[in-house]
Amino acid sequence: MTADKIKIGVTGVGHLGRWHVQQLKAIPQADLIGIFDTDAKRANVIENEFGVPAFPEFEKLVEKVDAVSVVTPTITHYLYALQAIKAGKHVFIEKPVTETVEQGEEIVALADEKGLKLQVGHIERFNPAFLALEGIAIDPLFIESHRLSTFNPRGTDVAVVMDLMIHDIDLILSFVHSPVKSIDASGVSIISPSEDIANCRLNFENGCVANVTASRISTRKMRKMRFFQPNAYISVDFLEGASEVYHITDPAADNQGQNLAFSLGSVGEGKDRKEIRYTRYEKKDINPLNYELTLFLQSILKDQPVAVSGKDGVRALRVARAILKNIEEHAHLVKTQWSI
Ligand code: NAD
């Protein structure tokens, strides 16, 4: 580590790992030392494409760096993170943080004990449509979330809850500062061994309700999250990259920059006429992966807290696991009822 650069290595250079390599090559705070992948052919392809040495063993790469980015299949996250942390290296780890909650808790505790940074790749926190809402208070009573994808065999080794829904779970937990009181979920496996479609209703202790749907066999893509709160309705379109904030206003008020959605007439006896107006926030020109990796490197250089902590990753994983358990119980109940 020099005063302004972190020596970093990437393990797992498949679909997403390749993007990590590409971005780390471009980030001024990164000194990309090398890569590792158990598929030597794939490692060679990336080595040649980016001119970054492929190491024959992960241990050899770890020796040479200050930090590691773990972009291997989820089942291997724990072992790589553990090995790197034990060697005194900072870790960026893709989502879901680990396979089990216990594994996640263990690496979080160890990183804390050793004073190392551990950031989890919950990239939707840095979606340009979301970042555009900076400064808008999000304090929802009800959340509606849809993440629908067309089929792609990549990622189908885990249930859609762990692959896609976990993005929304993390986002929701970052806004609703209250424990989950109960879960009502169901899921269906259509073409892969685990659920391809899932829906859950998360009931929070503070009364907030989140209705979350994820599918990986949809005919068209949709990635939307809508927040309903007493003073506003906020709609975020992750795909389109635009967000809108709607609220009730007085026609006589200064509504500059706000578009009229519709007029409500008089709301309540003797009350003045009201209007629903909305403001559209165009997405920021930011590459989310570049941004989250830059924040990780900055947190090491400046010794500041990471943007998405290991604890955040474990919190999202705990809820995802509880949803999967609930789906299993629900499926069992349905089967039992059918067999009566
Ligand atoms: P992938 O299958 O395309 O790539 C995985 C790579 O890891 C392959 O090159 C494979 O050869 C290599 N690999 C497998 N086992 C290994 C091991 N034991 N040691 C070293 N390398 C190994 O998968 P992907 O889509 O790139 O996903 C990788 C990780 O990133 C997963 O945890 C996934 O959940 C996560 N992911 C996150 C997002 C996001 O939006 N943040 C998106 C996609 C994937």
C-alpha cells in the first residue's frame, strides 16, 4: 500500500469478475496486482485481455496484495474471505456475502477483530437512479418491489431469493430501520432445481410492510421499487435509471420544477383545492461497480467505515434465509393440503 494506492487482487474472473478487473484497471486508487481462477483457461483469457498476471495459487496472490476482491461462486466466498482476512488483508466480497449466516458472522467478527475492511457487493445501493434521490427522505410505510429477469442459466445454482431478491432485501433493510416481525412467502421452481419465482411480504415491527417479487423467467425485464409514505410516493426505475417523487401540494404554492400529475379538487370539507405534483430525477452519470470499488479503496486509504458493511451483508442474508425457510414451510403445507 502506498499513500494513495491499494494493491489488490481478484479471485474469480468469470462474468462479474471480468468487470471487476476492468474497473480496477481504471480506478486511480487501485494497483491491480493479479488475478486467480480455478479455471486456468479463463484466467489466461483475462490475463491476455487486460495484461494482468494470473497467479497459479490464491495464496501466492494474497501474499502480494493489501486487499482482495472475491467474485467466485457464493459457495466459496467464505473460504476465500477467511483466508484473506487471516492473512491480514481487506476484503471486498460479492453478494450474497456467504452461503450461511454463521459463515458471514464469523468473517465479520474476524475482520473486526483484525481491524480490516470488509465490504459487500450490494451494488444496487449505487444504482444511478437511487443516487439521484440523494437528499430525499425515504421513510416508507409500504414498499412494492419487482425484479423480473429473462432466463439466464448463470446464477441458477441458487434460488432466485439469493440471486436476485437479496438486492431488494438489502435496499429495503437500509431504509426500514426496524426488525422484521414476520414473513409470508411463497416460491415456485419452474426450470431450475430451486425457486425461479418468489414473492414475500415482510412485516416490520414499526408497521411497515414490503411486498417483494423476484423472477428469473419473465418474458420482459422489470426492476422497480416504489415507496409509499405519508408525505410522498417515490418510484425508482432501476432499468430506466429514473426516479420520481410525487406529493400533494397546494396549487398556490411555489411549484417550480414540479410537474402536475393530476388535480384532486378540494380534499375535505372547507379545504382548499389540492394537486398531485411530481419531480423527475434523472440518473447520475455513475458506473455503480466503479463507484462501489472506489468507495472500498477509499475506506482503506482514509480508514473510514465501508459503504456496505459485512454486517449489512449478513443482515440481508439472514432475511433471505428466513424467506427461503418460509417458502419451504409454505410448500410443505400446500402439499399436505393437496394430499388430504
Ligand atoms: P461466473 O460463473 O460467471 O464466474 C465465476 C468464476 O469463478 C468462474 O470464472 C469460475 O471458473 C471461477 N471459480 C469457480 N470456483 C472457483 C474457486 N473455487 N476459486 C476460484 N475461482 C473459481 O459467476 P458470476 O456471475 O461472475 O458470479 C460470481 C459471484 O458474483 C457470485 O457470488 C454472484 O452471486 C455474484 N454476482 C453479483 C452480482 C451483483 O449484481 N452484485 C451480479 C452477478 C453475480
